[in-house]
Amino acid sequence: MPFSLSPEQKESAFWLALGLAFLALLLALGPVLTPFIAAAILAYALNGAVDYLDHLHVRGIGVPRTLAVSVVISGFLAAILALVLIVVPVLNAEIPLLQAQIPQFLQRLNDFLAPRLGALGIHVQLDGSGLRELMTQHLAGGSEEIWGAVLRSVKTGGSAVMGWIGTLILVPVLLFYLLLDWHHLLNKIAGAVPRRWLKPATAMGREVNSLLAQYLRGQLLVMLVLAVYYSAGLMLAGFDVALPVGILTGLLVFIPYLGYGIGLALALIAAVLQFSSWHGLVAVAIIYGGGQVLESFYLTPRLVGERIGMNPLAVIFALMAFGQLFGFAGVLLALPASAVLLVAGRHLRRHYLASSFYNRAP
């Protein structure tokens, strides 16, 4: 008997194939979708504030949603600007001092390492003149290759910078329109779900929303604890810029690696400028090493992982796995995506335990 599909099966196969083709198109357009994904994440996080203002009545007059969106986005951009204003004055004050301190730092580094390297048969001077001589030896005779590499890097770097600038300009525009039509878009998505799946899909959506809200609260708590930790640690070590550098490191911890790296770089610069001995560098190594251990193995697994029902080992695995698969964006979205997968896994497990495949007797 020849194999044939019923009309309903053919229709289901058509929509399944169309859905898979659409998913493949989204994957192919990954770089183009980056600002849209970033704007959607921000819209999800800021929509609660917009809804609050939208339902607020001042002297019996409701606040228009357009005005509410404008106020929330302006506040969000002002908060980002405040962070920039914390960093820029510190950099403006430290960079000229750093340029003056580099020769002394290199001399101290040379006095410390040169005898030890000489004992191993490595004879190199790490002061300014020694580094210039070393660079001259490596750069001599290869000018064409060097200029070619420089031009390639400038071309690639310039394209990347223009891409980042375009993204930074586009995200606020997309965020405005997403917040303005947020509930309308959600209704459109709900309207596209097949009617027989609407009830379970809505239940899963509410569960995911609850988990993500708990994730955001946990992440904010981690940022607050680390801001206090880094500020107090640098203050106890005697750093003049303990408060701005500590607060910045804590607040930027939601950007994995990058936020920590910015804070660490600023602390190292401050250590080189302020302390004439190795005391500052040792203090930075201890404070930031302890902070990384505290965040990775206690705060994030306990305050974030437990709030979304994930084992601390699962949190660490999710960060590593998503980072390996999707790079920096994967690390940034690891825990929220894991929350969504966790809800789907719970429903799948319940369905599996209730199935005849599981309950059928041998």
C-alpha cells in the first residue's frame, strides 16, 4: 500500500517546513538581528516602568504611553550617561599621570625581573630603552608586512567601529517603537499560536516571565553586592579612586568579562599611579581575584541560579556552553535562555511521565 498523507498531515508538514525555513533565515541574518535582539531585551526589562507610568493618573489625567516611553528611555540613557561620566573623568585624570609614571614602572619591573630572567639565561632589558631596542629588532626588515597588517587591521577595525556606532544609534530607535507597541506585539504573537496550543503556550509564557523577573532581581542584587565589595576592598587598600572604580565594576558585572575587565584595568592603572611599590598591584590582584571567585562560585549560582531553579553547576555549565556556542552574546544571554529552556524541560518532563511510552508495562 503506497504511503500517503492526510490533508491535515500535509498542512502540518507545510507549516513545519515553513517554520524551519524561517528559523534558518533568522540564523543566517544573525549579525543584522543584533540591534533588534538588544532592543527587545531592553524593552522587556523597561516595559514594567512604562506600564506603571501609562496607568498613572495626574489630577485625573492619564499619562499618554508615548510620553511614558519617552520618559523611561530618557531615564535609561541618563543612567548610562552617568556611568560614562564616572569613567571618563577618572581616565582623563589617570592617563596623563600614567604616561609620566610608565618609565618608573618599567624601571621597577626591570629591576625585579631582569636578575631572575638572567639566571635562566634570558638577557633582556624591560626599561624604556630596552623595549625600544627589542621593538626595533623585531620591526627591522619587515616593514612591508607590518604596513600590510596595519592597513588590514585599520580596515577591519574601522568596519567594526562603524557597525558598533550604527547599532548604538539604531537600538534606542527600535527600543522606542517596541515599547510603544509592546502589548500589541504580544497580542499579535499570541494570535499566531495555533488555537489548540494557546492555553499551554500562555501558561509557559507566564512561567517564563516569572522566572526572568526573578533573574533580573537576582542580577541586580549581585551587582549591588559586588559594587559594595569592590568599593570597600579598594578603600581599605588605600585607593583614592576606590568609590568610582568599585561602583563601576559592580554595576557593569551584568556584562560578563567586559565589565570586570574595565574595572580591573582602571584599578591596575590607579595602582601604578598611586603606589611606588608592588603593594597596589598585589592588592588589586587579591581584591579582584576574590571578587571573581565570589561572583562565579557563590553570588551568581546562589542569588541568580537558585531564583530560576537552576543548580549552581548548571549555571556554570550554561555560561560556558552558551559562550562556546554563541560567543559574547551567548554568555550575556546564557541564564535568561536557560530559564526558558528550563520551563520547556519541565513541561516536556511532565508530558513524558504521563505518556504511554513511559507508563507501558513490560
